[in-house]
Amino acid sequence: MAVSIRKLNKLIEDNPNNADYYVERGEYYSKKYQYDNAIEDYSNAIRIDANLQETYELRADAYIKVYKYEHALQDCTTLINFNPENIEYYKKRINVYQLIMNKLSFIAEDCERIIELSEDKGEAYFYASKVYDGITKKLKYLEKAIEYSPDNYECYKYRVQLFENNYPEKFESLIDDYNKMIDLKPDDANTYLKQAALYEKLKNYDKALGIYQYTLDKNIDDSALYKILNIHTKLENYLTVIEIAEKYPNDRNVFEYKIKALKAISNRNSEILKEYKKLAKSSKKLSNNEYYYEQAKIYESLGNYNKALENINFALDNCKESCYWKYLSKRAIILEHLNKYDSAIKDYKKLAELKFVDGMQLLIKCEQNAEMTEEAEKDFNKLIEYFSEYIDLDPDDYPLYVQRGKFYKVFDYIDKATQDFQSAVQLISVILQTKPFNVENEYITRAWLYKELGYTNKYYADVEILSSLHPYNKMSNTEIIALVDESYGIVETNATSLLKSGRKVDF
């Protein structure tokens, strides 16, 4: 039964030289994320008894939580001195080395020690390949891991990942690894799909199609059907796409490929619309309103904006509330195509009443397209004022600065965008110094901001930190860079902090 904090305080007051009570209270504080208090208690316990091996481990973990990596490193080294045969202590120290940029070179020595101590050399070399920083050394360790454990599926999987991220010019050398992975796990759908994707990158479409067809025929992965259709579409084999699609009349994704093929062949509008009617009737996947909305999109893509407007008006009649924003924004876009800016602006103003930030951004762009400069400037100032009011209320809410900075940049106020991005960086940096856990989003956002600001070295430093946050399930730097670049700074168009007001705007 857990002892209450009040009782622990009393026990320590009555027994100030009992190290066990300090350790127990330290563990209590750690569970409550009060790591500084936990560190103080662990330190008191060690002061009383310097041989408390487990306490050094607990304190090292707490130091990591508050980013005091050098202190954690000292405790890890003490643990190794206590027990130089304990592999887990070396792994813990490697974890800390990964968190300190200028300590990465020390990882190699601990990796060699782990390999020396391990009975399973294959697993030890594989671990070393995962944590070591240099790609050349990673691959050397991995070769040794495969030599000792030739049937370790994860080794081949990791080698494929390393080559894909670092040596795209050597893709062809990965085919043997994929074949070995398939031999080891013949029912693993992901391996087949990745091997086929590799053949696609090599432009060997026949091989790719053969693998996708095999996985489809063997019921390994039904998604291979869409890969097949995608390749035929890419190769402009439109009749083949239509022929395959005829076999799956109720599959919405297949239907989309068929529509693309019909469009590409000769803009056969009547056939396209006939397909929508067939789908709506047979599969019941499209409501009447959704059917008209889809027709509006088809007419829009064909440049027949009057027909598109007619259909989107049908879609808007009696549409469900959940679809209203989507249909109304589509109508506004179609009205812009028809140069009916006054009507489009009325729709954008309605959208702004529902989602102020999104609606105002669309409204301002429409006013700019219509060369209504004064109105666009006026509404832009409304949008900025909206963010500024919230920043005044909560000046430490970094997503607000990120959002306002994005809008400044969209509308070419570069200096002001830079100021907001710099403010966001400062706020995030404070959070990262004080927040004990769940900081991935902050690092991703800061990395994105560094890239926007042109701070290349700092951008890559945050990428390295993100790579080391979960060292036992480590993403490659290439994957993290893609994650950061696609995140758009994590904050979505409607930041949570902007949704709390439900504000309606009077025009």
C-alpha cells in the first residue's frame, strides 16, 4: 500500500538520516512529475549512503526529465563503476550521450563494451547499429549483426531503411534484402508493398505491377489494387484503368481512378456523370446533396462553371450542417471563376461567421483577386486584430504568434512575420527548459520556425534532438525532416486557443 506524502514527510522529519525514506519520497515526486523535488530527495539519500546503486539510476532518470543531461551522465558513469558488467547501464549512458550533441563520439566505446559483454552478438551489433550516429559505422555494425543473426528480419528491414534514406542511388542493391525479408515473413504485406514501391522508383513498372497483383491475388493486402490503378494511371493506360474499375463497381477509391481515366480520354462529361449516378444508385455511398456536390466539382474541373454553380446550388439546398462549410466554400470558388466577386464575397463572409480565421483568409484573397485593395487591407487588419487581442490576453501562448506570423507571411508582411516567429521560438525555448515530458510538438514547431527564419544550424540541431527523443524506436533524420516540413508548424489553421471564443463577426 502506497504511503501518503504527509506520512513520508513525517517519517523523514522523525528519521532525517534514513536514506530509504528519501528514496521513497523521491519516487512519489517522480510519479507526480515533480522531478526537481525528486532529485533533491535522491541526492539526500545518496548523501546518507553513497552505495545506493538503485538511487543513482532513479536520479539519472529524473535528471533526464529536466534536461540536466551532464548530471545524468555522471550518475550513469557511477552506475557503470558499481557494476561494469551490466549492459543496461551502458545503454542508459548511450541514451544520455544521444541527448548531448557534443557527446555523440563517446557512443562507440560503450557500443563495443556492450558487444563484448553480450552473449547474443547478433542482437548486440544490431543495437549498436541503431544507436550509433554515423551512417558508415551503422552499416558496418549491421553487417556484423546479419553475419551473427542471418535470419533476423529486423536487421534487413533496418538496412533497407538506411539505404532508402541515405543512398537513393543504390536502391537496386536493396532487392535482395526485400527477397530475404519475404522469405522470413511471407505474409507481411508491408514488405511486398515496399519492394513494389522500390521497383516503381526504379521505373520497373512490370515488376511492381507483378508484386502488387500477387499480394492482391493472395489476399495479402487489398490496398494493392489502388497501387495497380495508380501505376496504370501514371502510365496513361486509361483503358486498362477503366477495365479494372468495372470489376469493382462499389469501391469509392476505384471509382475515383475511373473518373480520372474518363476525363483523360476525351473529357466525356456524359459518361462521367453517368458513373456518378450509377455509384449513387448502387452503392448508396452518395447522398443527393453529395452527388450534386461531386457533379459540381466535375463541371468545375471541365471549366463549365455555370453548370458547376447550378449543381452546387442544388447541393446547398437542405444540406446537412456538417457539409455546409464545404459546399459554401466550393460555391464561392465557382463564383470567383465566373467573376461574380460580390456574390463570392457574401459567401466568404458567411464562412467567416462560422470559422473566422479560415473564412477571413479566403475573403481577403478574394478581395485581392477582385482588386478591392482597401477592403482587403481593412479585413486583413481585422484578422490581425483578432490574433492580437488573444495575444494580449495570453502573451505566453506560442501558437498564437505562429498563427499570426503565418498570416503576415501569406500577405507579404515579412518583417512582422519574422518578429512573430522569433517570439514563438523564444516562448517554445522556455517551455523546453521547464516542461518535463511530451515535448515532441514543441521541438517540431521550433524546428519548422528555425527553417522559416533561415537558422539552418539550429533547425538541424532540433532535428537531431527529435531523432534522439526515442532512441530505441529511432526515426531517421530524413523521416524527421519530412515530418517537420509537412507539419506546417504543428498548429492547424484553427488553433485550439482561437476556438474558445466562438466569436461571430459583424460586417
